[in-house]
Amino acid sequence: MLLFNKIGVKLMIAVSILVILILAVFAYFSIKFQSDILTAEVERHANQLSETIRQSTRFDMLANRREHLHNIINEIGKETSIRNVRVLNKEGEIIYSNLENEIGDMVDKNAESCYVCHAENQPLQKLTIKERTRIFRVNPDSARALGIINPIYNEISCWQADCHAHAKDKTVLGVLDISVSLKDIDETARKSSMSMLIYALIATLLIAIIIRLLVKHLIQKPIRNLVKATNYVAVGNLNYRISSTRKDELGVLANSFDNMTKKIAEMRMQLFQSDKMASMGKLAAGVAHEINNPLTGVLTYSSFLLKRAKDNPEMKADLEVIVRETKRSREIVKGLLDFARQSTPKRGKVEINEVIENALTIVSNQLKINHVELHKEFNKNITQISGDSNQIQQVILNLVVNSIDAIGSKGGTISIKTDQIKLSPYGIAQVRKATCPKGHDLMDEEHKINGRPSIKIKANSGNNEGFIHLDPIYGNHNHHYGIQFKKNEIIKLSCPQCNISLVDENELTPDCNAPAYKIIIPEQGVLKGCTRFGCNWQQWDVVDQSGEKNFVEIIISDTGSGIDNNDLEKIFDPFFSTKGQKGTGLGLSVIWGIVDNHNGKISVDSTLGKGTTFKIDLPV
């Protein structure tokens, strides 16, 4: 994975850019604010200095003490922060200055803030500090300077002085001009800018590091665990669990993934089992019939010879082995016949609690012999179901016997609980009959999906034509495609027999706005689906309107030896047994077939050394 494709890197870069922008804006206004404050302070200081100089030179000006005035201005101009001090008359001539080479020069009245007093030849009586202040550079590469003018107004003492140098009607006699260097302020602003830039870079770096650590711990680590779990599941390890304890969104996602994987494992086990049962049923019927007759003959003659071999201990021992193994073979054949004879249940009203009690009566002696304690928790208000009571009793009996065998002679506990629950038909309801609008049968008994007859329809893709076998379980999408399609391609579907279109162009699916196909389910409405390849939308109006279905749930738990995790997926396979020579490996296969024929489902959960729990759900 490229570095810049990682979420953490993208988030770190985005936040860093955002932090830099925020700090840049903050730094700009902060430095500007500080600079304005310093400039205002310099203006105030320069104005105070100007007033001080004006008041200090007032009497010298009235007495016309030029030499004394020059000395005062020169002394003040020696201050390092003061650039120059000068006095201009009303014509703009510099008459006093700490820079002697400027004395006698004329200034431009339209520059250096002179215009505020000479605008339209109407001098102002009073000016604010802002109106008397200017900031300028002598040269483009020199430091800034702040200049402030202070008008010298005509007073009574001026026109009544002995010199009578000024007429009474004059308002402004001249201007005191002071220039102060802003070099220190500019240097302070520059240092503040550099400090702010360094702080911004350090803050950005720290925030980026913190975000990196947080992203690594809060996002990347759980995502890596999720990707790792996905890879395990992809190669078929459905027992892998993330087991996250976090309560945030990623924790919920991890737990949802675990639940999904668990459900997939259960569904896969049931689907595989259905296929195996269908194949083994045919095999078992033929094998059992062919073997049963020879076994009967072997058992009859070996039993006869055993009675005649009382005086021959060596032969008697050999014959006992033959008889014992022949009887065990006969039990295997009997199991095969039971397995092969699974047929459509003879349905009637079944009281589940009563059936369980009957089964427990049969094994009551075994429970006592093995010191097994029985706990019953029956819901007395559960509804009767439609089924074959004998077959259901056989299921309960086999499971209880298996639990007794797992507990052994040391004793233990078997718990049986019944209850009534509601389950959604989506993913459970099975299509058993399907036709086109003209009534042609679409069910394919030969092509089965997970042991169930599929729905066969014709499909067209461009110039190619083939068949699709739809999963008969509503909501499942394990379809078999006999033709290749492009991603998001709209498929043309029709009846394999009459070629009538199954697509309704006027009805669009809500998920992707593609035309919907319609398959008639006799006496059970219409099954609709999406014609866009890759879209899994389905709707079965009658089933959806009926809502959640009532199921009777039977839970049988024991405190036996448990089943190894690696064996859980195999326990329903024919001839697979954890009992060694004691079992035929057909009991759970028969159970699976009976439950499946009752449109129910069976699942198992077991921990080695702690016990096993079987859960059976049968529709009411």
C-alpha cells in the first residue's frame, strides 16, 4: 500500500495544513495587533515629546533667542531614537533643525502631512494625532520612520511681543516637526513573526505526531485486525474471531464481523450438509439393500456354529468375534436404511413438549445408570406445530442418547428447554413451486443448490444465451450462473420452455432502479428480483406481508466431553463419528434430514471439555 493511500497519512496531512492555515491567520492578526499597539505608543511618545519641545522653546521663541533654540533642538536630536527635530515657518522654510544642512530648505506643502493644514488654503485650528502623523521611508531600503507635526499657533504674546514679528490675523505661525525611527519596532515585529513561525511549525509537528499515534491506535490497528480476519475468512477459516472490547464504531464493526462470520459458518454447515444428505441418501439406499441380505445369512450361520462350538474354546472365540462384528454391521445397515428412508413427514398436529416427554421415558433407565441429572424448562404455552411426531421423537431421542454417551459413567447434567420465538422469513423461507406467467414449471429437481431444487430460468447477454439457477431460499443469493455477465449488466430473463419474458419493464427496483423480474409462486404470490447483475434485491410479497414467523425452539445441552472445534463442521456427515467403534456416524445425519424435511434448522455449539448445545428451530 502506498504511503499516501493510508488513512492516517491523509488525516495527518489534512490536519497539518488546517493547523498551519489557522496559525498563519492567527499570527498575522496577532503581529499586526502588536505592531499597531507599538506604533500607537510611539505616536503618543512622539506627541508628548513634541509638546514638551514646543513648551520648552516657547519663551525662547518669544524672546527670539535663536542660539538657545538651536542648542535645545541639537541636544534633543542626539537621542538615538530621534531621527530629526525641525521647525518650519508658515512658508515651509526650515528655520531650525538638528541637521544643519537642512536649515533654509523649503519643504513640499503637499507632502509630509502639510496638506492637512494647507488644504484649499484653509488651515485647521486643531488636528488629531492621526492627522498630524505620517510613516515613511527616506530610502526604499531604509528603516521606517514616524513623523509628527505640531502646529505653532499665533498667541497674544506673539503679536504683542517687542519684535512684533507676527500680525494679529495670522492663525498658524509655523510647525514643529519630529521624526522618530521605527527600526526597533520593525525588528520586534520581525522577531515576533519568526517566533510565531517557529511555534507554528513546532505545534504542527506535535499535532501531527499526536494524530499519527491516535490514528495508529484508534483506527489503523483495528482496521489491520479486520483485514487480517477478512483474509482468514477468505481462505475458509470461519472460526477466526476478532473479539473486540471497544465500544466505538470500529468495535461495533468488529463484533458485527464476528457475528457475520459465525452466521456464515452455520449457514455453510447447513448448506454443505444438505448437499451431502442428498447424495448420501441415494447411496445409502442401494448399499443397505445389497448388504442386508448377505449379513443376515452370515449372522444366522455364525450363530448356529457358535452353539455347536461349546467344546472348542478357540473356535468359539473366533465365532464370537464374527457374530459381534456382524451385529455391528447390521446396526450400520439399519442406520443406512433409516437414513435412506427419510421421506416427506406424515404431518399432523404435534405437541412438542409431549413428544420430548415420550422420548425421555424411553431413555429414563440410561439416565439413571449413568447418573445423569435431567433439567427441564418447558414453555407450556407454545403452539402446536405441523410435523411427524415419530420423526421428531427420533431426533430428540438420538440427541439425548448422544449426550448420555458424551457424559459417560461419571455423571453430569442434561438440560432441555423449549420456547416459542419469532424469526424473519428472509433467509429461511423456501420456494418449493415456481412458474412462468403461462404456468410452466421453473423448478429444476436435477440441479440442486445446497441440496434443494433450484429455480431454472433462461438468460440472454448480448449474443450469448444460457441458464441461471436461482437459490430457492428467499434472501439467499448462492445462484449458479451458466453464462458470464458484465458488472452491472441488465439481464434479459425468460421462461426456458415458452421464452415468455419474466421481466416487467414498468416496475423498477428501489435499490438500483433496474427493471424487476417476476416469478409466480403458486398460492404464495410473486417473487420479485433485480435484473441488474450484482444487485441482490428480492421481494416476496406474501412472505413479507406475513412478517416474522413463529418457531418452536428446542435447546438440548449437556455437560459432556464436548466436540473439538475442527470436528464441528463434520458431525452431520454420514459415517463421521467421535465415538470410535461404538458409533455408526449416521445418527446426526438422520437428524439433519428430518429437521430439514420439516423446514427447520439445527445448529450446534460446543466447547471441548465443557459440553455441547444443540438448537433446533421448527416452524409453527
